[in-house]
Amino acid sequence: MTHVSPKKNRILVVAPTPFFSDRGTPIRILEEVKQLVAAGFAVDILTYPIGERPLDLPDSVRIFRCLNVTPWYNKRDAGPSIEKIALDAMMQLSLTRLRITQRYDAIHAHLHEGIQITHKSQIVSWLLRKPTLFVGDLHGSLTEEVAESGFIRSKLLLKLVMFYEHFLEKRPHILVTSSEKNTERVAAYRTKHTFTIADGVPVISGTTSKSDARTALGIQDRGQFIAAYTGGFGSEKGITLLLDTVRARLRDTPNLDWILAGNMSAQQHTAFSAEFSETQRVTLITPLSYHALPHVLAAADFGVDPKPLTSTQASGKWMNYAGAGSIPVHLAAEPALLTELVRDPELRHRKQAETKAYAAAHSWETTMHPLIDIYARL
């Protein structure tokens, strides 16, 4: 890993999201910050007044939270809302104050909202003659997110959102995205200083045997295979495909059980419990802590991702599965693979070897190396 010079460069991470909460965006922020600190940088985080300090966040990292003008609001899920607009305005004020009172060599802004907030504060850098590198970090497409959430339905307004999205994506000095698909999208109108920093594979190997892990989750271990899904349960995650797959495999693959784990709504949990309670082959876990993943995935043989192929978001859960030694299966791209893995031991052995090799080559330290090199040269 590249280490910085004795002059410790200071980085402010702008994170307009509940930090920390157990979903993809805060997890990416946490893992990136851990790598930056390990490389020798001094890192602060500016975020919403929602969330808790993660136990594995280095002690040296200071968390600044903007003023809470929406005390009734505690939404942890992704997606736009009126309250987030108000919180982003408070983030703007907090960022301006921090740029006046603190010295930062770089601002690392997550999401389009973070890029917008940082762009508006760039005048501070100019007035105070404090040159600061501006790095944007995209986790997906703003237009895609707004459309999938139903927050805006008008085609005309969505087109305006797309134009504004393109405007924002041209503002940072350097732009990184979490997936090659998103980088390719941006490359259509931004040709320089844009590259991919994919999510890395975390070290989350289980500390117990598969049998003990299943027993701890209340699963009778009869030598069956288990496929796990861990993540959000919003429609944009491909939950319809997931449930259709679970139902089909319950009918035709008797030696394959399921773990469905994540932050389900009360209505979803009630509906899933009613549908799957009689089978005794589907284990529901909600809520799910990111730091509890090792115990859940230690019980599984396979990890499934039903996200649509059109999505520009990276799949953090894919990395989690690989890190735990579970064979990742993309249900949309390879609909027959799960059944084939259950039935074919040679295929299973080959995929296990590929998963192990992938995990070794795609650690967070490896994926963050290009960005750390840039920060080290400040």
C-alpha cells in the first residue's frame, strides 16, 4: 500500500447519508475511510445527524454532524425525500464552516448530493486561497434512483434531473464510480479524470463451522445446501426476481434451503412469514447488522444477487459473499446457475476456487490503491 509523506494530508469526507447504517452506501464510505486512515491520511467525516459511530471506525476519525432540523425523521433507507433536502441545506452550512475553520487538502464527496454540496462551497476555497482537491464518488445514477423510487414520475422532470446529473458529474476535479457500467455512462460526456473504484472484498470469514453457524441461526443442519440473500428489500434490488426464484427452487430443489436477511419493512416480514412458515426451509432475519454478516454467511453455501442487469450500482453484497467464501450467483445474469451448482460437484468446486481467487485479488486495499496514490501526491 502507498503511504503518505510525513506531512499528513487531511481529507474531509462529505457523506449526505445516515452514517453509520447497515446498507450499501454507508458501508462503502466506512470501508474507504478505513483504507485512507490505514494509508496514513487524517480523515474527518461530515454527515447527517442520523446513525451511529461504527465500532471499527478508527479512533482518529472525527465525525461532524449537521444541525438536525428534522428531528422526526429517522429514515435509514436509500431514496429521495423532502427531509433530505432540508438536511442537505444544513450540510451546506456545516461544510462552509468547516472549510473556513479547518485545513483540508481534499474533499471526498459521496453521491450526487455530496457533489452538489461541495460544488456550492468551492467559492470558499477561492476566497481564502485554499486550493483543495475535489473528488466525487458516485454509487449509481441519480436519474435511475429518482425514477425507480417514484419520487418523480414526469418524463420532462426526469429529463431535467438527467441534465442536472450530468452538470454535477462534470464539477469534481476527479470523479470515481463504484462500477464499470457507471463509469461507461459518465464517459459519454466526461472524458478526463474519471475511473472506477469498485467495492472491495471485506475480510468477513466466519469463525465457526458451517454446522455451528446453522445451529446458531436455528437451522436444522441435515446436510442441505443453503442460498443466502443479504441486503435491502426495495423493488430496485430485484426482490420480485428473488422471491420468484425462492418459490421455484422450493418446488424443484428439495436439498436447497434459503436465508433471507436484511432490513425488511414490517409488512414485508409479516407477508414473508405467512408465505414461508410452513416450509421450514426459509429463515428470515431482520434487521441485519453489517457486522453480523460473518455469522449469517458462515451458514450459507451460495450468495444470491437479484439486482437488475440495467442497474449502474455496484453490488456490495457480491463482495461480501466472496469474502465469506459463499459462491456468488447473479440471478438475472445466470438464472440456471444455482440449480446447476447444487447438482454438479465439479462445477461447485470450480466456482469455489474462482471465488477464492477473486476475493484474494479484489481486497479493499487493492481497489483503493489508485485513489490513495492520487491523495499521496497532494
